[in-house]
Amino acid sequence: MNNKMNNNKTPTLKLADVKEALRAEILVGNDKLDMPVTNGASSDLMSDLLTGPTNGAVLLTGLNNIQVIRTSVIAGVAAVVFVRGKRPNPEMINHASEHGLPLLSTNFTMFTSCGRLFAKGLRGVEKIQ
């Protein structure tokens, strides 16, 4: 695992580390496994992503519709992981490919997925003052 520190003194994982920790399948973005992921977010409410900061974050979600892709692109999300074995439809895959947004799928629940990434050093997108 890559434990390179980012500016917030928390480890930065690569997308390959996320894939490994979640035993995930890459659906879009096999060419982006070296991409850094700076923090994480989990939500089924896409409006929560727009409150930021989500730039460079991996999003874990059980929501499976085109709004996930559209909102993630707007919010600057680095990658989307669908939990509980959810799989995006072809329209979602095409839209993600057009925007260079990696998509992964894991059989783990959202709770377990968050815990596994936290254990690897990934932290949330909280605004800590």
C-alpha cells in the first residue's frame, strides 16, 4: 500500500489500493489504478456531495442511477464505488468513460467498505477546524 502523506497529514491511497481493500471490480478506469485518492465520502444523497469538499475523493454509494455520475463529475469526485454488488447500466458506464471517472463495484456493504478504507488510512471529507 502507498502511504504517501497529503497536505492534511493523512495517507493518500491509490485507486489500486481501494480496489484491493474492497476486493472490487473495476468497471471503468483500468488505466487509472495509479491515480491518488485523497479522502473518502459515502452517501446515497447526491446533494450531500455538493456541499464539498469532495475533489479527489472516492465516493461509496448504493445509489445506482445516472445522477451518481453527473453529480460526481460536478463535485470533482476521483472515483465511484458501488456497494452491495450494485452495477451501473451502460448509459452510466458510457457517461463515466466520457468524463474519465473510474467506476468500481464491491460486494461489501457501505459500512464495511468505509471501515476497510479507514483501516487503510483513508479519512473522510470532513471540514476540520
